Amino acid sequence: MAPGDAARLLLLAAVWGGSFAFMRVAVPALGPLWLAFSRVALAFVALFALSLARRSIPPLSAHWRGYLMVGVVNSALPFALFCFAEQYISASAAAILNATSPFFGALIAALWLGEALTLRKIAGMALGLAGVVVLVGWQPEPLSGMMLWATLACLAAALCYGIASVYAKQRMAAVPSSAIALYSQLAAAIVLAPALCLVPAPEPLTPLVAANVLALALASTAFAYLLYFRLIATIGPARALTVTFLIPLFGVLWGVLFLGEPFAANTLSGCALIVAGTWIAARIAPHPAKAN
């Protein structure tokens, strides 16, 4: 991997890992639905402005059903679920639980695409599940009902990512990645907008909350998508997905440094087990070199 690609991979992990800290700060002020909507709406505006500046706005009508599916399953639902969860669990825990998404991707691929669920993948999933149990169950304070619901919400969000990855591979492979990034955010905003009527409008934002909302939308969503799709183009999708191994590490780091979250034994142990399980289950198999 070229040094520039390695640097972009680390930067992507840092901004995606930072999203959990941004949500933890902003969600008490906005609530889960308003924060999720603000994230995707602002990200769409930023990506659309970039497309206008480049004079390369992709067509919408040909693949609108795919954009809607990806927008709902890859953005609207998981973003809202993580925002809900971070009202009750730490940013570090949410970032670590997010790393289970490759397990669900492998399971969905086996059920939907008939891909082999090998012994290696099953072992990785079992190790990751043990990490979830350690992370959630091995805590100094008793596990409350809302903490359990928050954990389940994070796992449901990871399941959404797994479904979306398989759907995109099966149905959207021929669609430019930039178009998927742009219109999936639009679809997510459209889907989330009606639900805003069901919750109270947020109070005026403090500068700190506003800064975290902007960072979440512009850095951890719009900019992160651009980085991710650049990596897909330069190093391929399989290697680009290795960012999954790094996101929990940055999520924990930002939570400890900026939110003062404790770096407890269960955090370290659960993170290690889940990352190791992810690496085993999603490890890139070596292929013989071939001429281009």
C-alpha cells in the first residue's frame, strides 16, 4: 500500500471513529432523530455543493430505488440507532460494537448470496460475540435496562451496515460510488424528515453542540465518504474495508481524550476480542499475482 493510501486509511479511521464522540456530545441537545437528520441533510448539501463545483451532478432517476435502499439501511436507520444508543452508553462502547458489522455482512452474504460460511468466519464471529459479552457484561456497575437496549441498538445498526454492504455488492456494483454517496444521504434525509414531527424541536444550540453537529455531518459523513471511495478506487474495496479494524481504536481514543471516558478492563478486553474476531472473519485471503 502506498504511503498516501495508508495515510488516507488512518485519516478515514480517525474521522469515522470521531463520529461516536460527536454524537455523544450532540445527542442530549438534539435527540436521536434530529441529530441523525441533521447529519445526513448537511452531508447531502456538502456533497451536492461539491458536485456542482465539479460540474458533475450524477443522474438520479435510473437507480433511485437503490439509492433509497442504501440511504435507509446504510444511513437513516443505523445513524438514528447509534444516536439513540449514545444517550445511555459511552462513545467508546458504541465504536467497539460498530466493529461487529463485518460479522453480519458475512452472515447476510451466506444467506443471500450463498457465499460459504467457513469455519474461519464462524470462529471470528464467535470470538467477536465473546467480545460483546465481555464489553457489555463485565462492568463495575450493574447493567441497566436502557444500557441493554442501547447495546441491542448498536448491534442492530451493525446489522444494517452488513445488509447494506451485501445489497450494494449485489445490486449497485455498476453505479458510481460518488452517486451512491450523494443520493443515499438525500434519501436518508427524506425518510427521516417525517419522523421529526413526532419529537420535540431542539432548543437553540450552543456553540459546542453546533460544532459537533457540523463535524459529524461534514467530517465524519461527507468528507469520510469521499475518502472511503477514493480508497476503493486506489486500493480496492477489500483493503479499504480494513478501516473497520481501526475505527474502534480511534473511537476509544477520542472518547478517553476528549470525553473523559474511563479506559476500563472490559473496554480493553472487549475491544481486543471484537477486533481480533473481525480480522479473522474478514481477513483478506492472499491471491497469486496476475498481470493487469
